[in-house]
Amino acid sequence: MHTLDYILFQIYPYIAGTIFLFGSLVRYDMSQYTWKTNSSQLLNNSMVFQVGSYLFHLGVIFLFFGHLIGLLMPVSFYPYLGLTAHSKQLLAMISGGLAGTAALVGATILLYRRLFHRLVSAQSLRGDKFILILLYVQLVFGLATIPISAQHLGGEEMEKLIGWAQHIVTFRPGASTYLSGVYWVFKVHLFLGLTVFLAFPFTRLVHIWSVPYRYAGRRYQVVREYRARATARSERP
């Protein structure tokens, strides 16, 4: 078991991270025409789809930054924020539970649409379906960790996960030893999260790199209906 933990949580994170970064660069350099979301909004843009999309994206964004801050913030910073290990874990459980539930509801809507809407399913690539299923399973396991965390408030469970994450990002050895004795649900959740990074360059997720920061400051686009222009031309003397 120690050998498997070492492979999955000491070596695999760096493999996934390397492919995540360099794979994205290679795809952008060699396949820019595939660097897009492959939006299916024109095929089906119902109100249910819009609600599902908002819930999924907002929930996932909150969860990403919540995990990033929660795992990488040094414990010594807690007092400056008025937090203890107990209150910090409670805050993470409540906020993460709400965001995770919202994301899971949205993912359910999007996954049903992706698999069972005839036009959307026909237009979808295998990678589109795979990454959505992977994210869906990841959300399920993430929510499954909350009842276990509730039984160990302020305990060693979260300290081990934080120690693992901080050792990984600072390239220190012995990261996998922090996961010794950790519940298997947490390990599956970590493994799936790393797999999302591994699959990132090969899926539509690459569009996340292309943040449309210029959109807010650009000039308005004037769009005129063709019918209106044609009518105006016909009325000219």
C-alpha cells in the first residue's frame, strides 16, 4: 500500500502537472483551431440548460479556488483571519458543500443533455463526454468526504491533506507519507483531481486559459438585422 501511495501521490502529481502545463503549450502552438469550447448552445439553449450551466461553472470555480486557498494556506495564517483549525474546516465543509451541490446539480443537467439530447450528443466529441463524466464523479466523491470530515473536526485528517498538498507544490520529498491512514474516499478524490489536470490539455477545458479579459473594455458591437436593411433598400427611390 505504501508503494501504491508513493506512485499515486508522490510521482503521479508531477506527471499530471507536467502534462497539464506542457501539454497546454504544445496544443496551443500546434492546434490552435481546436482551442475552443465547442459550444453547443445553438443546438439547445433552453432555460434549464442555462441554469445548469451557471450552477456548474460558478460552483466549480468556487471549489477550485476554495481548494487552492484551503490546502495551500499556511496554518500560521489562521489567527490573522480569526480562524482556528476547527472553524476553518467547518467553513470549508459548509461553503464547499453548498458549492459542490450547486455544481453537481448543474453537472447533472449538462451531462443528461450531453448524452441524451440527440443533436448535442451527435455534435459532442468523446473527450467532451469523458471530461464531463470525470468531473461529475469527482464532484460526487468530493461531497462524499463531507460526512467523514464532520466526524473529525479540527483533527489530523485535514492536517494530513494540507501537509500533502504543500509538500507537493514545494517539491519536498515525503508528501505521500502524509496520506498514511487517510480515508480512501479522500484518496480517490485526490486521484481524480489529479487526473482532471492530466486530461486538461486534451479536452475542451483548455479554453479556461483564454480568459476574455478584453471583453469588459471593448467597444459595443452594432448588430443590425438583415431584414431591416433589405427593407430600407427596397424603399429607396
